[in-house]
Amino acid sequence: MEFIETYNLTGLIIGICTFLIIGLFHPVVIKAEYYWGTGCWWIFLVLGIVGTIAALWVTNVLWSSLLGVFAFSSFWTIKEIFEQEERVRKGWFPANPKKQDKKNVKFKM
């Protein structure tokens, strides 16, 4: 951390990690909707709440920022899961043939 602060790399690292976190969530949205449908939205709500609490609890600016980015990317994923369902309905993405009717499917751990 001292190296990062000495050379003022905090902003650059936050930017790179933000890019990677957002990039990670794109395939997660696609896979989550494919296997579980929209019934898994609550997992991302829990991840977002936990990430928000952790961001408030951590005192280091770098880690707090990254936790905040993770938290709000999780919240944004809730919206994207429902939009992904619409994209599948339009035929832009493949539907899971093994998935039952979308209204009756619940996420099971």
C-alpha cells in the first residue's frame, strides 16, 4: 500500500479494478439468467447490501472504493437480470431448454 500511495496510483488501480469488476458481472448476468432465471435476483441484493456495509466499515480508501464498486455493480445486476430475460425472449441470447416456466422457477442453493 505504501508503494501505491507513494506513486499516487490509487485512482489508476480503482479504475482498472472497476473495469474488471464490471466486466466480470456481464457473463455472470448471462449465466445466472440462463440457469436460474430472474429468481436469483435476491442473491445480488444480498451481495450489494453486504458490499455496501463492508465499504462503510473499511477505512482504507482503495478497498472501500472497490467494495463500493462491487456493491453497486451487484445492485445494477438485478436490473440486468430482468433485462437479460427480455433479451432471451427476443431471441438475442439462447434460452435454457431445461429451465421450466419462468414464473414457477425459484433459485435453489
